[in-house]
Amino acid sequence: MTELRDDTVRKLHRTVLDRQRAGRIPGLFAGVVRDGGLVWQEGVGSADLADPAVPPDADHQFLIASNTKTFTAVLVMALRDEGRLSLDDTLDTFVPEVTQRGLTIRQCLAHVSGMQREPLGDVWETLVNPDTAELVSGFNQAERVHRPHHVWHYSNLVFSMLGEVVARLDARPWAESLRARILDPLEMRRTTVGFAPSTGPGQRGGRVQGYYVPPWTDVPVPQDQLDLRALNPCGGLASTGADMARWSAFVADPVAEVLAPATLEEMCEPQVVMDRERWTAAMGLGFFLVRSGTRTYVGHTGGMPGHITAVFTDREAKTGGVVLTGSGSTPDVAGFATTLADLVTNHEPLDPEPWRPGTAVPPELAELVGVWYSEGSPFVFSVRQGGLEARAEGQPEHKPASRFEQVSPDLFRTVAGREHGELLRVTRDAAGQVTKMNWATYLVTRQPLAFGEWL
């Protein structure tokens, strides 16, 4: 793993100090992930104010709260890939006691079901959470506060029900499914439901004591861990900087044993805009998608009494930011994580892959290369590494080329870029010469033509 330059490390250190001071955070761990692990890490403050000399390190557990939802979402998608469910199936298909009809798995993953945010019972006042039976019966009494897909509306209640779907389809408790399907394969040994029993507060490799820092004084108030019970699938995990670095690395470059890379890519497709005022954030399937300049980060935040955390990954740069805090009032933790990752990408960008020559041009593609016209506009068709590609003339560099896969002779499917999913048909004359193409049904010719001129 490449070490960062000293000037980059100094900038990261200063950024963390500035954020820790401005947020009045008793203790935090921050790290940047690259090449599959932590390329930089730092603990600031104290893991426990009872022993202020010990800062949090990469092995200290924090409550990661709603970051748990990304794990539950991956479990759901793995079951989908196995054919056990469809994203268009409804929740009551798998939990028949549910009387709230028409809620699809996709709606639940993207927080567009319209269901209320929390379970019945004012749980954040009473601090008493439901068991599974109470969760399901309460779900039936809960309010649907929006029409489906009308607006992004976050729901801990709905994600808890997704955990129940996982448990029923996998025929074992959600936590056991999580351990077998994700945590063990990724060697996330220090990720547990709640704090690991053997970890004392503040001890090295132990857990971080969480605090509430009042606005008008500087004396933090210790916060106790809650028992989320049936809400564990939406926010019950504790984890460490080292383990969450592994999770960020997985999001950047999925391990097929856990989830197919194409499925993780599908989870990162925007389903609904979260930030309707500025369009800087969208919701995927279980993941937040946030903008930072020209970059898109995939991840989540989490908040529990005494702990606020964030893990966000730039999949293109394969660089992630991890921020775990022992404070229940940390501001903009998502911006904190993306700022750290941005700093590394800006100051030490990854080297691009060198250009590699191809070995051959397939005969069926040789006649297709060069400039073609559709709707009067030029497109350049080319062969790269034996595959057919197309780019509009003047297309911005950040826009991917359209790529094609051959379906049958003279028939291709667009598998990336413009007109993704559409067919490209090649027409030949009696002598076998290419006369035209049709892409997504639009006429493609060697000369620019007006509509109808071909006729």
C-alpha cells in the first residue's frame, strides 16, 4: 500500500483537528481507505474521558448506527440474486402478517414507501424498542404519510422490516445471516450487534464511550447503549475503523462471494433525489449517493445516542473516508468523510492505467468503424480491445463511450453509455456491404441526412 506524502498527512491531520474542535467531539477516529485498506488513520481526543490519555484507534468499537442499513441492503440484494425475491415483490409476500399492502422491496430499500419514520410508541422518548412480534403488529398500525415514490422519506421502521424479510427467507436470525454472508467472508471480526461483550469502555481495542455535549457547557454527558431489539437491522451494529475500511473497500471493489459487482453497481443507481433543493444527494438501493464537486460518493451516515458516524466511498477513485465519533451531536459527518477522501484524491490521484494496444479487429466490426451520422449529428464508431464502441463527436470526456456486445450476426446490444440497453442493427446489401445501421431504431448513415431523406 502506497504511503501518503508528508504534506498530505499534515493536511489530513489539520482537517481532523479543525473538525474535532469545531464539533467539540470528545473522541473520534478518522481514516482514508485506498488499495483495500487504511492508507491513513488518526485518533483524536479520548476513547473514554475516564482515561483521557487513550485516543480511539482502528480497533476501538463505535456504534455505527444506520450504516447498518447498507449491510441489510446487501443481504436483500444477495437474496434477490439467488432468485429468492424480486425487487417488485411486496413486503407482505414474505411477512404475511403485514396488512399494509403494496409496499415493494424496492420502495423499502430506497425510502420511497411513504411509511412513517419510526415504530409506534415514541421509542426515542421511552428508549424501549419493540421485539419482532411488536414490530410487525405495530407496522400494521403505522401511518403511510406519503404516496409511494412521491418523496424520499427515511424510515427506520421499514428497514427493520427488511431485516425480518432476510430472517424469514434465510431461515435464521438476521444477525446470523449477516455473519455468514458478509462479516465472515470479509473478515470483519470486530463488527457485532451492539458492543462486543468483552470490550470495556476506553481500553485499547475496547469500545469508545459515547457522549452528549450540551450546547451551553463543555462538560460531556455519558450516553448508555440502547437495546434496539427488532430494530437491529436498521441500526444495531458496532464496528471499528479497520472493519469499516474493509467495508469501504468492498463497496469500491465488491467481492463476488458476498455480492456480484454488477449488483453493487445496481445499488448505486439513483432511485430518488434526497436533496430536492440543490440536487446534491440521491438515494440508491440502501446507499446514499452524495456529490462532492464532480465526484459521487456512495455510503451512509449513522447516529445513536453518543455516536455519529459516516463511511463514504468514491467508487471511481476507489478511495473512501471513514469518520467514527464518540459524540451524539457531531455536525455534517458525511461532509467530514468526503472531505478527507477528496483531500487524498486531489493531492495524490491514482495513476491512470497505461494505454494497451489491441491484438485484432474482428472482421464483423471492420466495416463499422469511422464516422456515422444520426439525426444529423456525427458519431465515431471504433474498436477498442476487440469490442465496438461509439462516442458522439464533442462528447465530454467524463461521459462514457457506448459499448456494444454482439447478440447475433449484425445485431448488437448497447451495454454501457448512451442508449444503454438498446439494440444496434446493421443492414447490408446483396453484396454484403453495410448500407445503414439502426440504433435504438434511429437511422445511422455514413452521410448526414434530414429526417425522411433516406426514403
